[in-house]
Amino acid sequence: MIKQFKQDAALVFGLLTMVIFFTIGDNWLADLSDHSVAIGLFIWLLITMLWCAFKVVRHADALAVKLGEPYGTLVLTLTVTVIEVSLIAAVMLTGNANPLLARDTMMAVVMIVMNGLVGASLLLGGLKHSEQEYQLEGTRAFLTVITPLVVIALVLPSFTTSTTEATYTTGQQMLFGLMTIVLFGVFLAMQTIQQKHYFVQPIAAQLHHQAGESSRRHLDNHGVVYHTLMLLVTITPIVLLSKKLGVIMDFGTVELQLPVALGGIIIAAIVLTPEGLAALKAARNNKLQRSINICLGSVLATIGLTVPAVLTISLFAGQPVTLGLGPTGIVLIILTLFSAALTFGGTKTSVLQGAVHLALFFMYLILIFAP
């Protein structure tokens, strides 16, 4: 009984915090003039979300062992992305719509994941294992779909002339949204049915940790349904509370005169924490393919699900959506995609590639403060 309570303590605390902040918490957030109160609420929310994130990773790891790759990481990736889309949709429909919300969110996800998380994973894995192996075909499939979708979603609208802003026309939105869904569906079919062996860790590295996985499978008495439900429930407070944390972040950026985009980046980083922790843990355990599946799968799912959802809401709700990036963002996106193609152009990675991607991530952060 005590052991079960310890395992579910994060979930109970997360749900209780969520109930409090969605009832009486609005009164606290309405007046943050007392800085000690604002700092206290910020620490409370941050600890709650990070605690839940560690538990999400535990359930995701259990699913990865029970379902095998790529199904285990796919559950985690789709869960996070669907809730992200729901959160963006909720904000768009509240009446305080920000036409740059979807663009900034997708940009943050691409830069945090493809440079921050990929760089940290390659660096951590390279420091411990020198070189790491992965499936070239599976990673190339990710980049083959990610590259055109990211460019069409975030770069091309800045160069079209059908509208005065960096947007698409109604017809272009419908066609692009449909194309995105089709490509995402084709990729999922390839990943889970036709060529799923492309997304499995190479045998040499897989055997290295086979005994450890067998031990965990034996000790875990819960089934797939249990871990799936617990993952869904535990991840909900992380994403929903991120909106409340965003209120405090917005207040802090105004008070400290920080860049407005910084708050969105911090929120995106917290929402991505479960996937980030899982990716870093996989790389450290010499399971680079699982780390790649999580990172690149997160970017693909974000573009593949967020873009159609945002464009659909824009059409039916009459909310304008600006997708095109400015010159600085375009250069960073193109450089990120080009570097990813070079990084995953062979069958092994090392510390060098990780350092390059982290350098790009730090450049992205620097340009937020000094564009």
C-alpha cells in the first residue's frame, strides 16, 4: 500500500495542484504584484510539473520494454503532441488569439528538440560510449518528411505573394493541411507496419542492455493498458499547468523587461520535459535509435498534427494565423535542417555532432535576447 502510494504521489500531487489552480488559483494569478507570491507560485508549479515529468518517463520506459520499438516511443510522442495541439487550440479560441502563437510554438519545438535535445543526447552518449550506432534508414525517413513540412510550414509563407502577410490563402491552407496529414499518415504506416525494423536499435547495441530490460520486464507486474492510462493521466497536469505557469512567465518578462518569446520557450521546454528526459536516458544507455525516435518523432508529430489543426481552426473560427518566420528564424531553421542531414548522414555519431547542435541551440537563445 505504502509502495503504491509512493509511486502515485506525483500524480496525486499534480492532479490536486491542477484542481487548485483551475478553481481558486485564478484569483492568485490575477494579482502578482507581490513578487514573493509570484516566485512561490512559480516554484510550486515548476516542481509539480517536473515531478510528474519523471513519472511520465517511467511509464514511457515501461511501454517501450513491453511494446518494443517503435511503438513504445510512438505512444509518448503522440500523447505529448495531441495535448500540445489541444492547448494551442484552447488558447486560439479564448478570444485572446495571438496570430503568431502557432508559429512561435512550432519554431520553439523544432529548435529545442532538433538542436537542444538531439545535441545533448549525442553529447551525453558520445562521452560515455565514444561512438553510437543507429538505423540510417529510419532516421533518413524522419528527415525526408520533416524537412519539406518544416520549410513549407515556417519558411514558404514568408515568400508567397497571394497575401500581404506571411500567411496562406484559404485554398492553400486546405491543400497544405491535407498534404500534411497524408504525409504523416504514410510515415506512420511505414514506421509501424511496412519498415518498422528501420526504427529498432541495431543488434550490437541492443544486446548490450538486453539483460537489464529483461529484469525490468520481470519486475513490472502492470500491463500495457495500465501504463498507457497512467502516462496519459500523469502528462495532463504538465501541459495544462503550463498555461498557468505562462501567466507568471508573462508577468515576469514584463517586470524584468525580458524578450516576450522567452516565456514561450520556457513553457515549450517544460512541456517537452518528458520526451527530453526519455531521450537523454536512452542515449546514455546506448539506445540512440530510441532517442532519435523520440526527438525526430516529436518534431514530425508537432508539424504533422499542429499545422492541420491550427489551419482548420483558422478557417472555421476566422482567426488569422501567421506561419512565416522572419529572416533570422529562416536562417536558423535552414541551418538546423542542413546540420541534421549531415549529422545523420552515416551510421554512427560522436561528441562532435552533439556539440554542433548545442552550439546552434545556444545561438537560437542568444538571438532571442539580441535579434
